[in-house]
Amino acid sequence: MSATEVLPRASAPDPYRLGRRGGLAGGAGGRSLATGHGEGGPASKRVIVGFGFWIFLLSDIVMFSAFFAAHAVLQPATGDGPHGRDIFNPVSIAVETAVLLASSFTCGLSAVATEARSQLWTQVCLFVTGLLGLCFVVLEANDFATMIAQGAGPQRSAFLSSFFAVVGLHGMHVSAGLLWLGTMMAQVFVKGFRDNILRRLICFNLFWHALDIIWVALFTVVYLIGAGR
């Protein structure tokens, strides 16, 4: 009988075993390098919630992209109706853009105040953000009312139908964001900076900044290119 048959074989480490020791997963010093296992652990709930909300925002951007594409195709389809340069008010559009971008800045300040756990400045910045967002909605509604009074309603031409659809969709998102903002202000006031409240504030900030990015694209495609045509 040979020596190899007498001595028991040492079990080789399984390179595919996920654990603290052995194999490739053990790494140096026997510590696990696999994400989601051992000391690495799963991602925090804050990261998971933020990632999930990013997926929602991407789906929302896909929807806006479809509206943008439809409007880009229908911009020349004015029929006997007015063109964009005939009905767009450059001053009002510039004010709306400035107001919405300023609200994005104050929303960012609210996130800074939240990180500092300052309820006063968080509430102040959120209130100013909501006030600027409300001004934007009022100005946009006034533009719509003026256009309809001039006979340039959504039923006048395919161009105007697509215009009211894409701009109105953005306005509805801002209006929903204002309701969400008011809810968050109330929750921060009542519950303070709990973990679940902090996660909701992160999602709200992502949502509001996404609306500003969409408005920049809308301003370029609908107003600048539309007025040029």
C-alpha cells in the first residue's frame, strides 16, 4: 500500500464557496470580498431606495422622450394655425426658466441643510422651493390661458396639440412635485430627520432636479427650435 493511500487526502478549498474562509471568496486574511456576503454585506437601504427611484426617473424620461419625438415631428404641422414664433412669449418663457432653475438651487440648499440636520433651514429652503415652483405653474397656466384666448388652443393644429401635451405633462409633474413637497415639509416638522424621512427627501430632490433637466430639454426643443421654425 502506498503512502498516498494511507494518508487521508486534504480537502481542497472550494473556490466557488462564498464565505469568510477558503476559496477565492476568502481573499487575503480569510475575509470575504464578495458583495452582499460576509463583511461586505448588502447595500444600505438608502442606496437601494435611491437606485430604485433612479429607475423610476429613467422610465419617466423615456415617456418624455416619446412626447418630445412626437412634438419634433409635428412642429411643422401647423395647418392654418399659428407658428411657434407667433404665439410664444419670450419674456414669460425666460422668467419661467429662471424661476424653475432658481427652485433647483434652493432645493439643493435644502439637501445641504438636511445633511446638517437643521430643521429650520430645511423648512425654509423647501418653502422657497415650493414658492418658486408655484410661480412657475401659475406663469405656465397664464401662458396657456392667453394662447387659448387667442384661438391657439390644442384643437387648432397638430403642432399645438403636441405643444400642449408635452408642456402640460411637465407642468403636471411640477404640480405633483409641489404636493409631494408640502407633504415632506409636514413630515419633517412632525417626525424630524428619521431614516425613512431622509430617504424620502433624497427621492424628492432627485425628482425635482430631474424636472429641471427635462425643462432645459423642453425649452430647447419646443421653444428655441419651435420659434426658429
